[in-house]
Amino acid sequence: MIHFENVGLRYGMGPEVLRDLTFDIPKKSFQFLTGPSGAGKTTLMRLLFMSLHPTRGLIRMFDRDISSIGRDELPLLRRRIGIVFQDFRLLDHMTTYENVSLPLRVRGKDESTYRSDVIELLKWVGLGERINVLPPVLSGGEKQRVAIARALIDQPEILLADEPTGNVDPPMAQRLLSLFIELNRLGTAVVIATHDLTLMDKVDARRMILSEGRLDIYD
Amino acid sequence: MTDANPARTGDPRRPRPVVLRPMAPIVPRGNVSGSALVIVIAIMSFLCCMTLGSVTMVRETAESWQGQISREITIQVKPADGADMDLALDSVRTSVLSFSGVLSAEIVDRAATARLLEPWLGSDFSMDDLPVPRLVIITIDETAPPDFGAIRQALAEAVPQAALDDHRAWTDRLIAMARTTIVIGIAVLTLMLATTMLTVIFATRGAMAGNRHIIEVLHFVGAESGFIASQFQRRFLIIGLKGASVGGCAAGLTFLALSIWQQASMATPLADQASALFGRFLLGGAGYVGIVFVIALIAGMTAITTRLTVIRTIREIDRERADPSFGELD
């Protein structure tokens, strides 16, 4: 589904922060992306989300070379990816329900066609009682779950989650992990960027370890 | 997935239905920068419409002066030894009225002539003692004026002491002055419109700066550029219309109030002076059409600026994608 070949990336004229990355992310796979702070996890997630272009190398997303993807095509490809940002990026003037339904709304779907699905998903992530609440009132963990629900609402082919358990306590982290596993079981490939070893130890999944710009993969 | 709105069976074990508020707009309705933008647009629209109204008013006044003076010509009959003045005046009138393009000819009678000379000669002078010239005022058809050369020739033959003044020198000067006034007015209006447009553009971009995070989120959840632009464009068109309408209506009402004041205080020294300087404070059809045009222009400019700002923001996000030096390292 996603293929990286000899991918390198540098910021400006600085040294390469990612070097010779070659890997595949198969359909329905589950992997953790880990490494020390500053190793380039978020940068790699941005490459996966196509919000950054590599300085060199080849990236194929959904069988398309991303260097040949036009500006107008990009939103359509991004619709196949669900992303959970480290800083959530929720819109403060919208309720939990409205934030989660935003991806469907921008696709021009009628509210009556997704209303029950959004409510169901919010209940699934434990926010059934927080449907009409605005983000400033939510706790960090609740915001995290809203961001996750928003990423999942259109059943993406791949979910990219950047430190999804960074703002929650261990029981909630476990609950979110279960949610990702369940999602993966339903057919979505999952990439979780984290440096939480405890979390990783709970799942027997592929580990992609970034260190000094290089990637080691342990299947 | 389960039914979020369970059938209304009355079963107490079923979950209560979820009540949702009406969907919030994608671009929030009111914030401080939006209100500030309305005020800026209202003020600039007001100034713009006042300028436009003033230019329209000056143009109409100038045209009115020009029309008044070019509708009349004067024939001066000087006294001559042994000549009968009244006979000469009648002869002038008869002669002039025979020309096509002459609508009327009115002899300024002795009493009116005396009144004209009163400021210089006093009230108790005798016209018979002085060689006072007399006037015949001719009203002509502006659209088909008579042949002034032929009139002069006829007068020279019939009444040699009569001289025709067709006011051409005054008319030419007034036409030149009116045209200059209108050109200056249009230049001022153009500058005012340009200033308004620039102010509206910068104020809109300022207000839009606070919405960058919304554009980013929409872009990242898969919204196409056209969709994002139309959402913002719609919101800012309303802001532009609101501000421009307030400013335009305020300008229209100001002219209306000045017009009412002028009517109410007619024949007072202040109103007379104001009328002499500015003419009637009354916006004609052109003035009101102009105000509507200014409102539409400013609202349209706000919407277009918004659209371009959104597209530019999306391009900036994409440029960051193409040039990672904009990004952050984690």
C-alpha cells in the first residue's frame, strides 16, 4: 500500500534527518514507529501523510508515485488516510460531534447519512456523553479520542497516529490501544508513532525504530 | 452500527435520543477580527459614498450653472442722440424674435434698470438725465441655438447702437471650470476608492490570519481548495455586505438629513451660503446608483480577497510540503 525506497530528507541546507529509508507498509498491517525524541518520527509521519516531500528517493502511496500527484489530487488521496495529530488540531467552535463529522461534511455528504455513524463512533471511543461539548472544555484524553474518532470516521485504509497516548493515563492508553487493534482487525493498516515502551510491549506488532535518521525494522 | 435515534416506543430501557444543536458553520460566525473588519469596511464605505455623493452633487451643480448661463443672451441698447429708446428696444425685440432658436425676448423696463443701477447711483437719480443703456434679455433654445452672427448683422442694420452679448466668454469659462471640478472630483473619488480597496484588502487579510488553523485542518481532512475557499468567501461576503451597507446607508442618510436641513432653513444666510457653494444637498438617481455600486464593489472585493487569501494559504501549506525547511524537526 505504501512503499518507501531510499528516501532521504533534509531541512534546507542542513544534514539529512532521514536517510535511506526503504520499507513497505502492507495493507491491514499494524506497526509502531519509535525512536528517541528528535529522531524524526513526526517528520516520517508527515512524509506518510504527504504533507512533506522527500529530498530524494521514491515514495509510492496507493500505487501512485507521489512526485506525480498534482495539487488538486492531494485532498482526494488524503481522504484514504486517517491522521491523529500530536496537537489534535480540533476546531474550537465546533462540538465533539461536529469535529468528528468534519471529514464527511467536507466531502459533501448529507448529515442525515452519517449522523448515527458519528454518534455510534463517539460512544465507541467513550465520548457518548460529551457529544455536544466544545473542545476547550474537554480534557487532554478526551481531545485525543475526538481526534482519533475524526481520523476513523470515514473508514480510512491507513491510520497514522502521532503519540496518540501521550496525553492520557495508562488505563486510557490501554483502551485506545484496544481501539486501534480492533480497527486493525476490521482491515485498516495502523502506524502508531510513540516512545511508550510499555504500550508497545502490550502488542506483538512490527516495530520501526528510527535512530540517527536511519530506520531499523523488527517484524 | 446501532440506531442513534431509537424508535419512540416509550420503552424506558432504551437510551434517550441524542439531541444535537444545529450544525455550526465551518467558518465561525463572530469573532473580534470579524467585528473589526465590519467596522473598518463600514467607515471606508461611508467615506467612499460621501465622496461619490459630493462628486455627483458638484457635477449636477456645475451643469446647472452652465445650463442657466448658456440659456440666455443679452442685447444692450446704448442711448443715441435723437433716437427713441423705447422704439429702439421694440425694434430689437421684434428683430430678434424673428430668428428661429429664440424662445423669448424680454425688455428690462425702466424700473428694473433703475434697481440694477441703484447700488452705484442711489435711489433718487433720474434716468432721463443720464445716458443709461437698456437691456433686452433673450432666452434661447439650448439644443438649437440661433445664428448669433445673423442676429448681430440684423441688429446692426435695424438698431446700430445695439450690441449682442452671447455670454460665450462666461460660458466657456464656466464649462472649463465645471469640467475641471468634475475631473478633480473623479480623481478624488478614484483615490478614495483605491484607498478603500487597499484598506479592505489588508483588513480582510488581517482577519483571515486568525483562521489559518481552520484552513489547515480542512486541508488535512481532505477538503478541496475550492470547498475551503467557498466557505470563507461566503462568510466574508456577508461581513463585507454588512459593513458596506451600513457605511453606504449612513452616507445616504447624511445626504438626506442635509437636504431636509437645507429645505427647512431656506432663505437663512447659512443655508443660502451653503447652497451657493455646494448647490442642493440632494443625491440624484446617479448618486444612489453609485452608492449601491460602491456597496457591491466593496463586498465583492472582500469576498475575492478572502478567496485569494485562502488559496494563497493552501499554497503556502503545499510549499511547506515541497520545501521541508519550513517544517519542524521532532
